[in-house]
Amino acid sequence: DNGGPGPARALQANSKPRTIQGGAVYTTPFAPNVASVQIMLKTDGRPLNARIELLQGPNNNKQVMEVYTEDGLDRPFFVVVETPGDGNVVRIVNTAT
């Protein structure tokens, strides 16, 4: 079963996936009352190379996660990121070429 643990399976079942092609960037801001966000990255079986960035306000350093998995279908990546405060933006960069 490649659905991952319970929260990842629920996220996959209840969310509309977005395709981020190689080299592309997806950015989304969210409201100050959002305490955390769930992110799941997967591929069609190819390696997964991505960077997830959390930008919090204009004067804070961004938090960055570099993600790699050999097979993004068998081993998708799932994370919950806490997002206290306001001015939060998540940016996902497909670093595959």
C-alpha cells in the first residue's frame, strides 16, 4: 500500500492534487488563523526532488526543507508544518530537471 500513514492517506483522499512540473514553483499564502499545514509530495514513480519553503512575514528568515526520495510513488513525502503568526507563505519548488 503506497498511501502512507493515516494522515497522508486522509490528505490524499480529501484534497485536490496540483502538478508542479520540473523547475516550476507553487506559492500559496494562508490566513493568520491557520496553525499548521499538511504537505504531501509524490510522483508517478520517478525520483522526487523538491524544496519546501516556509516564509513567515517580511523580516524573518525562511525555513527550508530539501526533499529527495528515489521513488515518489512508493515513498511519497508527507509533513505537517506549524505556522504560527501571520504573513505565512508556503513555496514548493520542483528541483528536478
